Amino acid sequence: MTEAAQLNFPAGFTWGVSTSAYQIEGATSQDGRGTSIWDTFAHQPGRVVDGTTGDVACDHYHRYPEDVALMADLGVSAYRFSIAWPRIQPDGTSPANPAGLAFYDRLVDALLDRGIDPVATLFHWDLPQALEDRGGWLARDTAYRFAEYADLVARQLGDRVKLWITLNEPFVHMSYGYGMGVHAPGRMHLFDAFPVAHHQLLGHGLAVDALRAHTGNPIGIANNYSPVWLRGDTEADRAAAGAYDALHNRLFTDPLFGRGYPGELALDSAVTPDGPVVREGDLEIVARPIDFLGVNYYNPTGVRAPEEDGPLPFDLVPLDGYPTTNFDWPVAPDGLLDLLTTLRTTYGEALPPIHITEGGCSYDDVLTADGHCDDPERVAYLAGHLQAVREAMDAGVDVRGYFVWSLMDNFEWAEGFTKRFGLVHVDFDTQVRTPKTSYAWYRDLIARQP
Ligand code: GBH
């Protein structure tokens, strides 16, 4: 294991933590907040493994001063949070709800008071339900509504937000939400979810324009990436790996850098009853220049050709020889090094600076009777992955920051409260926050940097 003492990063490297609105805020019907697709989904029986919802979550909406104090003591230079669209526009189209804007105003000012840079994500999966009722991201109109929402937020927060992120993980929102139906909105369009990809990316590009009108600060997007590790040596295995890479990694990246959609996915001719999905001029909007690429990295994926004829052109296989988290995700820091160097070789000079906007792991963290929570696996995970970032930087990849997922245990989507990713333990009955060993480790690491 890498000791924290060996991890030296250049001055100015951003040390951060990440969260998202629905996972921590609670207060879902307060101060005029509208219903989001996650409220609807989590309240349907059988959707979330432990039957929980984000109604209260970490009660961050009321406890944000305490949470900001925890971040200040941790010594982070930045905090990545998301803004709940239905707090700003309860039905997705209305004029701005002043009480909704006011919450983020208070949060941003509290952060700035403590010298922490606010990093805001506009969309982390909590679409206003009223827009879902009009087709959600399957509808082209949602892209234009997203740009209007971006304008309302940017007018209010402008340059007080130091980094702007349009979308979080559009791949997961498309595949889990609209492809397999395991996330909100719970639709199952496995083979015709592509409009969801294009409309999110179109919304991203339109939002970049809307944000630029109100801020000079950097704008990016947070994609989740998984390096594809070939498991097999036949031509068919290689084709399967290429197909998975195109779908998981390149679908949401190639068009950002002016390459259009990966050819092997044959998406450019996609049509819906409303006409072609990709219209004239769209790809120029999608490719609006961005100032940084947000990279969410958890693990690599083993891929080979399907053993039997099935609906998908690949099989995902476990990676032998790696420890796993309690989510069964492999712990593979070398995957992060691989990913970063691959992004650099694939996109070359077109690749902007990178922020690792998420990285972390869940374990069965136990709070002892005397109030300690020891999580050595998380320390090892973070040390290994930060070492990988350092090596990628030495190899010439321009990485500017790392944001741990997550500041605190929270509502882990379809897993409810059964998966803990935090540096801070949360007791969901009492709302007591207890920093874990990993919090002290990260604090010491940050304190030692120039
Ligand atoms: C992120 O999604 C989200 O942005 C965040 O809200 C969430 O809480 C956090 O991560 C933790 O889940 O190799 O087959 O086991 C992460 C998306 C998709 C990454 C599944 C890991 C592992 C699939 N994840 N993937 S597998």
C-alpha cells in the first residue's frame, strides 16, 4: 500500500469531495421543491432494495452548515455538489423558485466563507417529474428546457461557482434509467435509448452556451469511464471489447471533441416518430468547447465475445486477481492509470485538462459503541488511486484535481442506505456524523501538500 507521505502533488492541485442533491438533501417537499423522477421511483415498491427513499437522506438541506464545517476541517479546496432542478423549476418549465435558488445561495456563500470552491453539477439524475411526463430525455424538448434551467442557475450563482458541470454520467442515466429500468425513470428501452444519449448531449452543449453568458469560470461535463480489459484472444473477443468501449466510453466523449458518434454504433441514422434524432447543426452544439473533462472512475470492465447468442454483442466477465468492494466492484488502481493515458492518446490535443470528479468505494463500515469507524480498505483504495493519478500526471496527462465520492454516507440510489461510500459515517436514525479513519487520512494527506 502506498503511504500518504509518498503522495506529492503540485501546488494548486484541487482536493475535493463530491455529493449529489437527491442522495443527501432530503426536504423533498419543502420550500416549493417539485417532484423529481427519483421521488416517484423510490416510492414505488420494489425499486430500492431496502425500501427507502431520499425523503430525508442526510437531511443536508437543514444541516449544510455542519457539513460545510466538516469539509473545512477536512481541508478540501473544493466541494462538488449538484443542484436539484425541481427546487429551481418545480415543474421543469416555470420561472425560478426564489426559495430554491436561496438554498444554493446560502450553501455557496457558506463554502466561500470557509475558503472552499463551490463546484456545481446541474443535473445528477433528478429530472422534474413533469418533464418525464412529457417524455423525459427521450424528448428533444428536454434539452432546451435544460438550457433554460442552466440560465436561471447561472444568473444567480455566476462566478461564485468556480467550476460548472453540466451533466453527471449521462451513460448511467441512459443505460440504468432508460435502458434497463433499474434507476429512475425506470423505463426499459434497451435498444432504443439512444435518443436519451443525444438529447442529454444536446442539452449539455446548449447549457454550455447558457452558462458562458454568465460566467468566465471553467465549464465541463462529468462522464463515467471504465477501461475495457480484453478477456479472450479471438477476433470476436476483440470486436466485443471494441463494441463495449464504443458504448460505454466513446458514445459520450467522441462527439464532445468533434468526432461525432462512434461509427460502429450506427446511430447517425436513428429516427423516432418525430424525425431523425441527430439533426443538422446538433453535432456542432454538442461539441461546444469545454474547459475540462470530468472523469468519474470506479473500476475497469472485463469483456469478451458472448458465449451464446444473446441480445448484447459482448459478455462482461469478472476480473480475476483483484479484491472487490462490498458492491463487488474490483479495486484496480491500474485501471485509472490505463484510463487516463488512453484518454490522452485517443483524443490528443483535443483533450482538455481533467478533473477526477468522482472516485471511491463502499464497504461495510461499522460504527463502534465508542464512536469510531475504521475503514482501512477505503484508505488503501484512495491511496492506490491517487498514486495512479500521480503516475498519469508524470506520464503527461493534465489532471487538475480529485474529488472523493463521497463526503458522507448517503442514499445510494437503487441500493438505498445499504452501501456506504463516505469519508464520514452517517447514522441515518440520528443523523450523527462521525468522521472515519479515511477522513483523517485524507485530511493529513491534503495538509502535507504544498
Ligand atoms: C456514481 O455512479 C454516481 O455518480 C453516484 O451518484 C453514485 O453514488 C456513485 O457513483 C457510487 O455508485 O463493474 O459491472 O460491477 C457510478 C456508476 C456504474 C460505476 C456501475 C461502477 C460498476 C459496474 N457505476 N459500475 S460492474
